[in-house]
Amino acid sequence: MEKLKIKIPDLKEFLDEKAFKYESPSFIKDDPILIPHQFTDKRDIEISAFITSIISWGNRKSIINSSRNIMSYMDHSPYDFIMNHTKEDLTSTNKSIHRTFNMIDLNYFIISLRNIYINYGGIEDIISDKKNGLNLQERISSFKKIFFSLEHPQRSKKHLPSPIDGSSAKRFNMFLRWMVRSNEKGVDFGIWKKIRTSELSLPLDVHTGRIARDLGLLSRNQNDSRSVEEIDIKLREMDQVDPVKYDYALFGLGVYEKF
């Protein structure tokens, strides 16, 4: 039997109120976004945010602790470490850092990020490159190809999404939300200026997916790229300029209100 949808007379007004409520500085202390908020330099912010987003699955407290360990490994200066590390600075062990993400993966990410900053101008320049007419989700997949263009451990590829292959790219879309959306409310950073908020997609996960289905915003059962496309259409109907603000509403309803 199909699950009954929750009927709310004015869904947009309801979600606008929830988005406004949960997008506040109080959100930061329990969320992985806490890690990049410890930095002020743009490159330190985006590197710490990128790496933190990569391991953002499971318990949020555990994610924050694991990210702190990574920042310590990088001497709390992620950009400087990436650009100036030597082979001796990289620990040669397969010790786990966070679940299946281990030191082998992290060391490759460090090496690849150095290549990206030296030869491609940084993460933002790759993701914002529209010369081939690709949309933002397609550019995430292109980024993955560049990221793994160096000799790499095959095991590490699973830690970066490819929407073209069907991934919802939850963690990468969350990273993009952090980088692109305005810092006006003190949560996201707004340090990337080459991508519009209207291009962003919902970081679809178990919480936002469940609430979206309960509210009739999503009909598909899988949390995949097709579901992201479906819910993006609904959220952009409610706010063409900043549809991903509703990530706060859906997440807050699921995690804080047990909606």
C-alpha cells in the first residue's frame, strides 16, 4: 500500500518558515560545516570543506571528530600542506580515518588537490567551467575524471560521486551549497562567485529524502540522480533563485523535529 502523503495547505510557506528557522548559526555547532568555519582564508575554507564533505556520512559527531583528525594531520593549514608537503609528510599506512576512508585515500586526495591547484586553478574553476555546455551535475562528473587523472588507488574512486553514473552526489552537492550560498545568515560561506545558487541541487540523503516523500515532493524510492532531478524541479518552482535553502527545512524536519 502506498504511504499516505502529509497534506499541508501552503507547502511553500511551511518550508520557507522551516528554512528560515534552521539556517542559523546555532546549526553550525553540531554539523560538519563546523570544520571549515575554523578557517578564514578562502583556500583553507574550500579545502577543509571539500575533504570534510567527502567523509560526511554516518554520525555527525563522528564526522566532525574524523575531520578534526585530518586537519591535525595537515598541520591545521590545509592549503599550505597540500601545496608544500613532501613524500615524507604522508603517512604510509592504510589505517582507517572515517569508516572506509583511510590514509591511502587521504594521501591521494592531497596529491590530486595539489595537481588541481597547480594545473587547473583550483576546484572552483573546474566546477564553474561551462564551456562544454554541461550542467552543474554533469560538471561534478567531469571533476571526478580530472581528480583521478593521476595514477591512483582504485579503491579511492568510490569516495567521489558521479551523477552521470546515477549517484545522488549528496556530499558534493552539500559542499557546493557551502561554497556558493550566501553567508548572510552565517552558515554557508558564499566564497564562490562563478556559480549561481539557482544551479545548485539538493543534497539528497536519507533524512531529506524521507521528508520529501512524506510531503509529496518526491515519488521515487531511490536516493539517486534521477530523484535529485525530480525534487530539484519541485524546489525550483518554490524558489527559482535559491532552491537549496530548503535543504535546511527538510533536514531540520527530519533530524530535529522527527517529522
